[in-house]
Amino acid sequence: MEQMSEWGGGVSAGPLAAVCPDLVRFVAVARLEHLSAAADELDAPQSTVSRGIARLEAAVGTPLFDREGRGLRLTRHGRAFLARVQRGLAEIATGCEELRLATDVPGTVALGFLPALGAAPVPLLVSWFRERHPQARFQLVQDNAEGLLARLRAGEVDLCLTSPLPDEAGITTLPVAREPLRLVVPAGHRLAARERVRLTDAADEDFVMATSGYGLRRLVNGLCADAGFTPRVAFEGAEIATIRGFVAAGLGVAVLPPSPVPVPGLVDLPMDEPSAHRTVGLTRVTARTPTPAVADFIALLEARAQECFGVGAGVQG
């Protein structure tokens, strides 16, 4: 009989023996045509192997072996079943290996984040994590706040860095940074020389806003509503760099987190409104147990949020 020493992809039967032991015993007996030889190979009592074969035959409803003296030989139905079992075990073995690679440290972290966080915080976090776990892999996804939560619920990502913080059953959020919001105006604008402004000072201005669906858009709309006006939207952009470009071109003003570096042609003005900030949070699905790699990443972010996000990091709400 043809030797069947592998389950596919060179993966040993080790994890399969725990996942589907009776099928592993069936293939071993089919290959060796002898219960005691199969028991020796599997390092199991012969009675255990025999009971496993009996359970399997009862489950499928037909004998899988003909007993010939002290040996066993597959029946016609047993041979057909064996081919299916071998293919199934190969798939299961591949799945076990994929899970091992995904969950063993360093493992893989699937992280979703707002586009604005791709300029500095996320690359810093990835770099710091790779220093500790050089073989770690990342699956990085940028999207707006609504898109990130949809991906999180669907299991496409393990974690999300997003704002505003979701208030949703089944979602756990760790606030990691509070970023002040600034009124951004072109150099030479009538407000550019001010040290501070109130949002109402810009009530009559055209606004360049984040695209609908982005958390920043909802935050700015809320700030304007609290200030007693509806912003007149001249242009929309999906990325903060694009919004800043429109403002620098004189096409409007914007409310944005501060730029990590000065941008020529723009002035960022602090606002007097106490609510003029956005909180960035790390979110995950509460019921999902983090893999070791994901748990390590969460711990890293908690420990180094201040360095990553700067002033205001480590907030509790």
C-alpha cells in the first residue's frame, strides 16, 4: 500500500491528533493494516485505537475494514473514504499551521487606523514593536471611522485607532491620546495674527471639511453647532494633508489637529472652546481574546502613548 506519511504541506500529525483523533487513527491503521503497529506509531494503547475505529465506523454507518486474521484491510467504501479523509486532514493541518503562525509571538497584528495617524503615530508604533519582535507581521488598513468599525466587527482587523470613541455594545475602547483642535487659516488671513480665537470668529468663513463619514467631520459639525452656526462647506477632503492644501490655497479655513511640523503658508490658531479636541482610542471587539502578538501591541501602546502622540496622551476619557 502507498505510504501516507504526511498530511499536506509537510505538517506532522501532532495537532491533528488533538483536533480529530479518530480520523488520524483511521489513516494510520489504513496505512499499516495492523492495529498494534498503528498503536505503536501513535503512541497510544491498542484498545484506544480499536475503539476509535469502531466509533468512526458507527458514525459513518458502514465497516471501513475487513478483518483478515490479525491484520486489517480497507473495504471498498473504506478506500473511498480514506481519500476524502486525507484531503480533509491536509486542509485541517494547513489551518492549524496558519493559526500557529498567526498566534505565536511575534505573530501578526491587523491594525486599522485613521489616515491622519499614518504620518507619525502608526509608523512609530510599528517600528517600536518590530524592535521587540523583529519577525512580527502587520496588516495595516486605513479607513474612516465608520469603515474601521465595520472592519473591526467583521474580523478583518484586530484593533483600530480611531476617533471619536465609539459608544457601542461589544466594543472595548482604550483612550490613548487627546489631540487639541486648531483653527487653521492661510497666512495673511484676517485672523492669522491672533494668539487665540473662538470658533464663532470664523462663522462667516468658508470651511474645508473632512469627507462625510469621517469622525473629524462629525466633531467639527458638533463644535460649530455648539457655537451656534452651521459651517458653510466649500470643499471636502479625505486626508488632512489635502485639507491643509486647500486652506493654504486660500479656499477656506479648517478645524484640524495640529501639524507635527510647521506648514508653510498656514497658521494653526488655538481655540478657546474647552471641547476643541479629539480623543483617539484603541478599539477591539470585547468578546475576542487577543492573540499574544495583539496583547503585546496593546501593552506597548499603553506604555508609550505619550511618546507616540505627544502632549495629551494617556487620557482616561
